[in-house]
Amino acid sequence: MSEDNHEPSRTKVPMPIATLSDPHMGDAARNPQRAEGIIAVILVVAIVFIAGFGAAYWQNWNPWIIGGTLGLGLFLLGFGLTAWGKYLMPQGPFVEERHVLASSPEERDSMAAALVERSTVVVKRRKLLGGLFAIGAGIFGIVALFPLLRSLGPVPGTSLDTSDWRKGRVLVDSSGRSVTRDTLVVGGIMTVYPAGLQNTDQGQAVDQTVLIRVQDSNLVTAKGRETWAPDGYVAYSKVCTHLGCPVGLYEQQLELLVCPCHQSMFNVRNGAIPQFGPAPRPLPQLPLYFDTDGILKAQAGFDQAVGPGFFERTTTQENGT
Amino acid sequence: MSPALPTAKTKKQALGPYGRVSGVVNELDDRLGLAKGGRVFLDKIFPDHWSFMLGEIALYSFVVLIATGIFLALYFVPSANEIIYHGSYAPLRGQRVSEAFNSTVNISFGVRGGLLVRQMHHWAADIFVASIVVHMARIFFTGAFRKPRELNWVIGTLMLILAILEGFIGYSLPDDLISGTGLRIGYSIVESIPFVGSYLGTFLWGGQFPGTGVIIPRFYIIHVLIIPLVLFGLLGAHLGLLVRQKHTQFKGPGRTETNVVGSPMFPTFMAKTTGFLFMVVGATALLGAFAQINPIWQFGSYEASKISYAVQPDWYMGWLDGALRIMPAWEFAGWGHTVPLEVFLPAVIFPGLIFNIAFVWPALERRMTGDNELHNLLDRPRDRPKRTAAGAAMLALLFVLFAASSTDVLANYFRLSLNFVLWSFRILTFVVPVVVAFVTYGICKEMQGVQGIGKRKRAVIVHRSVTGEYTTTPTPPRPGDGPEEMEPEPVPERIDISPLAAPVLTASRESSPTGARQVSR
């Protein structure tokens, strides 16, 4: 076969010609020398920039010189090539017929026939085997899914409900200094962690608590919280109940804690009830007391899970007491 | 055949009349049989319309992403382990940072060209998603998704979802303060899903947020291997279907449902599109050089108790952030369970709804119009006012939500109350799409009634006679008018544009002596 293909007597295929006067050539092609000249200049400038990029990279000049030369060089190179294609090559309209994608009715029927007949005659005859295989594969699918997911990480259990705050835990700042009665001035704010956990992921992400000193020396934020804010020191979980961002802004005049992510605002005076924004629940409040040495400690843990809602969350959780 | 030894002359003849190229073609065709199909491919017609370039931008920014991504992968360390920064950026020295953050700062300041490549990568990601969206809008408004191309529409929508996911995950990898906060929000969104949310969260993160340091390496392998691999496969299917089903085209002289009119693959389209590839790379490099993006060394390494103010995620996450902001605080609590609807509805249900509308739209429209025909000619948007109105309303909704992701910045900048801005957006979210739908519908109807709309108007010269009568005479045709009027013809077998070539002998069905590559099938 290849011998035939390589017959030396083959000659060039005669073809019709599109010329410069062909209407498929754009106007620029009427004066091709000029167009070619302009494109050549563009390409030469591109070459200069690309060489400049090489030099800039070699010499480790500023990133903007490296990027500027690279960008201009490649852009102009592409621009020149595109211009060549647009102005000096034959443009449409040329036409190409579409294939008919569809097969003939006979071919369709033949495929359907094969599917139907072979499955009824060959496959369905052994219903037991087919059924057993389907059951096996199905069980494997279910069995494989759960252990595979499970091996990624632990089940949540009660880990989402609890923080590390316990009765008697000392409140410390990020460098481990504990809080005394005069650590904060009125209107002051700081972030505190359970002592020893200030540099851990868990302490940073879950236990982070914002401590504020308000004017009122015996602030009662809600009924049953009469002793929670000694000397005006009031503490709330810093994890926003909307999406878990740290509630990092404090509006001192209005005594509002503001979450910078989605602008939920929590009133410090009434137990951090959300006053504005998408947060659905108050920030949990941490009950505080000063021990006999004047060190600020937690009376108990938070009375509910901190942070955003999740399905297993209940509103009546007690922990850490 | 005589067993004569081959001479230089017989060897040359054996190659065929086109020298070495013939030789290569012969060798390849012996093994792959590609000459016939190859010739058809060289003549493949690409319609000449600017809007067909939008998908090319997506393709070429994907090329930039792969190339710059390979570079970055050589230096990035996907680890959440904490180390002390000792690099060249003085303000960070001595701080505890994660290895991921440390290596990203080192790419920016320690690796030659690293900052440029990092910024190109980030810009290309933003351009990638943007061009997919604009390309998708073109496909939608012109009805290019109709039968037989529904599957390609679905593949494209899948690629958009993957591109957004890929962007978000890549943005999270440097472990800086901003992206870490984004990841925290991502965890809370996963956690909000009823029944399975908290399990999914602890599985993915290896425990309660921030987990056990597994999320960065997991996201890394998803970002550099798994999603790109799936994208590659879908891209192949997308382009394969495009070649198999051929391009759509706008209505025009000689353009029918059974042909494609435009310029041939080789050399015209090849030159234009290769040039365009270089232009996209060049433009990305210029952005990377001159427009700073994501300066993570200013943000610092992520610490869960720290936060920045007035930061937005990358643009393609904006609509979700806006939806989260304007959603009222409707948490459901009862029967010992909590469903955070204020998160679950805007961040899970809403995007699910939007993408599902996109997935089923071709089928939906087929059912609503009862049109089950094959369509290769595109609609003008004005000719399908209902579809155009629906698409415009959808874009308007997404744009309002996008704008709503900056309520705090807008309130500050315009010195308005945040409450006023928030409520404005809540109302606008419902009002603007409806208004846009009606206005779009009206404009489409109006345009349908205008004679000769969409046609390039030939300028006329107005004469006033001495008696006050006005007459007009048309001006000669301007550049650009010509090809529109030409009758499409098959690709000439031979394209020779040297000025010395024989004068006008253009290809036409009658004048082609060989009969090869004529209208067939």
C-alpha cells in the first residue's frame, strides 16, 4: 500500500488561487509593504522587550521591570502575529458544510436492538447473578464511603460544645500575663485566653475571649449573672455566632462589640444580645471573679457552645462548671 | 518493483511533490492515517465574531495558571507548622508564622521573579473566572446552549463551579490573616449544613476549626492536582464537543443551519489565536508587574483571634458574601437541634439553586418553548426577549449581591447609616432584577420594531435644493463594509498571496478543477 502512495509520478495538486486582489484580503493587504513594515516594527520592539526581560531577569532587577518587559514583549509579539493574521491573511467568508451528527434510523434501531435483546436474552436470564453482583457493588459503595470519610478526621462528638474554660482558670493575654484589677482602664478592651493555652490553636480559635472594662462597677448583663462582671470586667466569647470571625472591633461610646466580617453588633451591657446584623445569638458570657490575690479567673466555663450554629447544637448545654 | 538501490533522486521523488513536508505527512499517515482528517482540520472554519474570543481568554488564562502554578509549586511549602520568620522582609522577622506563609513570603521576596509570578497567578485566576462568566453570558444570550449543545453548556457550568472552588482554595493556601479568616468562614458554612455539617467539618479539617494542621496540605493537593485534573478532562470534552458539533454562527448572508462561515484554521485563525494567547499572557504579566494583588506580608500569618477590617474576598466570592450580609438572623432552634438558616440558606442553598438553574436551563427552555429542533444559527438577544430578560435579571441579582458585599465600605465612604445601606440592599436584591427584566424585555421589543437594526448604516449625504426639498445620496462603501456583502465560498485549495501570483482566480465551486474539498457530505 505504501508503495502505491510513494509513486514517484505524483505531481502537485492543482488548486485555485486566492490573490492579493481577492476580496478575502483586507484593505491593508492592498498595500502589503506598508502593513508588513508596521507589523515588523511591532515585532522588533517586542524582540527588544523580550531581550530586555532576559537581561532584567539575569540581573535580578525590580519585579516591575522584569514583569513590564515580559508583559510588553509578549503582548507586542502576540499583537504583531494577530495583526499579521488579521490584515495580511485571507479572511472569511469561507464556508464549510456541517456533518449530519445523527445516524440513520436503521443504525439507531440496531444499537437499541443490541442493547435490549442482549440484555433480555443474555443478562436477564441469570437474574440471580446480576442481583448478587448489584448487591455486592452497592454494599461496597456504602461501606467504602463512610470509612473513607471517617479516616479523614474524628467525629465531632462533644468537641464542638466545649471550650477549655473551667472553674478557676486564670485569664491571660497572648503573652501569658494574667489580669488584675487595674490591668484595664474603663473603656479598655483586650483578648484573653485560658492560662497555658494562649499560644495553642485551640486556645486561639475556640477559647479566645474578649475582656472589656465598663464604667459600671457591678454590671448585671442579665438575670442570674449578678456576680459575673466584677469591677466592671465583663468577658464574652470572641467567636462570632454568625460565621466564627473574631469579634475584633469595640465601639466604646455605644459599648457595642462589632464583627468586622459581616457587621454583627453585640451590646456589651445586656449580655451581648445581637443588636444589628446577621448574627443569630448572643456571644456566650464568661463568668469572672477576682481571687484573693486579685487575679482574674473564670467562675465556670461558657454555659453554651461558642461560635456559629451547627445541627447538634442545643440551647441548654452546660459545661465546664 | 525492481530491487534497484535508492538514489538521491528516487528518494526525493518518493517523498512526494512537497519535499520534506510530504515525507513527514507520509510517515505520519502510514501510522495514524491522519492526512484526510488533517486536511479537513486545516480547513476548519472559525466564525469571525469578536464574541467567540471570550472563551479563548478563559482557555489562555488557564494556560497562564498552569505555567505560573508549576513555578509556584517548586517553592511553596504546604504546611501549617509554625516556624520563626527569618527572611528578607524586616517587619516580619522574629514572628511566628506557618511554613505555608513563610514560603509564600519567600516566593515574593526571595525567589527571583517570584513576586511577579505569584501576582500573575492571582490575576490569571481572577481573569479565568471572569472570562468564563462573560463567555457563559454570551452563550446564554445568543442561545448557543440549545440542542445539540446542552451537554457542553453543562460541562461549562461545571467548569465555572470548579474554577470558583479552585480559586477559593488557592487563595486560602498562603495562610495569611485574610485568607485564614475566609477559611474560618468556609468551615462555618460547612458546619451549617443540617445532619452532616459538623461531621464534614471535622473530617475535612481533622477536628474542630482550625483542626490539626491538615487542611493546608489537603487543600494543596486538591488545588494543584485534583481540581486541575478534572478541569483538564472537562476542558478536553468541552473542546472535543466543540470540534465535533462545530461552531455556532450568527445569521448573515450565506450562513445557514447546515454550514459554518468564517476563516480557516490554518493559517488565518492559527495566527490570530496564537497571537491572542501571547497577548493574554502579556496582559497578565503587565498586571502582575504593575498592579499589586494580595500583599500577604502586610496581612501577616493567620491567627484565629486576629482579624482585619473592610476586606473582601476575591471578586467571584463577592455575591456569596453579599448574600450572607443581607440575610436576616433567622436561626432555627428546636427539638434539641440548631439549623443556622442565616448561613445555610444564603451560602449553601442559594448558590446551589443558582447553579442548578444554570444546569437545567437548556432543558427548561426546551420544555417552555416546545422547541426540540437542532440549532446552529445563533439568536440575536433582542429576538428572544424573554430569555434575554431572564438572563439580565439573573446578572442583575448577582451584581446587586456582589455590591452588597461591601455594605460597610459603602456606608463609610458615603457617610450613610449602615442600617440604611443594609436595608437598601435587601430591597434592591428583589427590586432590581424585576425592574431589569421588564426594562430588558421592553428594550428588546422596541429594537425588534426598528427597521434595519443591527445593520451597519451606510452614511448618506443630504442635499437641500433651492426650493427647500431634501434628497439623499448614499456614500461609497467604507472599509469593513465589503466582506459582509460577500457570498461565502469554500476554502481555496491553494492560498498564494504573493503579489507576483497569477491574477484573480478565486476559488469557487465551479472553477475548482480538482473537485477536492468541495461542499460534500
